[in-house]
Amino acid sequence: MRFVKPVSLDENSIILDVRSDAEYAKERLALPHILIKADNVNPEEFMAEYNPDGNKLVNILCTSGGVASAVAERFEEAGFSNVAVVVGGIIEAEYEGVNVLKN
């Protein structure tokens, strides 16, 4: 499993936020991202829609990294190796100075 630091994300990154609606309502990345609850992520459908060429890394974000790791495992089990867990999730992103929008 790959891991990336939040500061490595930019506007060209594919970012999959797998947090709940309640968590997302409190804070979210200012960067473009896709919100799908962890339980609803279908790796095949996601890749077909958001990364059809399979040439970009999908960065999976949760609150601290645990849920994102579980979702990344599902992608890997489905045969997709181009996924990475955002280390420390949204908590680490804010700590590293990544722009986080709060409500």
C-alpha cells in the first residue's frame, strides 16, 4: 500500500474523500475532490468514471488514515495498484498547512 503526505496533493490530484456527511460538513479540503462514503465506494465504478485511463494516482482521504487504508485495500483487491492513502487524513492536512475549509 502506498502512502502520500497531504502537502503533495494539488489541484491536479484525484482525491477521494471517504468520510461521512457529518465529518465532511465540519471541514473539507479546498482542493477539488470527490466525496463518497467509505461503505459506498465501488473501486471498479470509481476508476471507470474518474480515472478511466488508469494513469493517475487516486489519493484516498479520511479523518486520520484508518478508514482510507481499508478503502485502499478494497481497490488493491480489485486489481488497482494506483491508489494511495493520505497519511494522517484531514487532520494531518490541516497541520501541514493544506487549505482546509471549515463550516
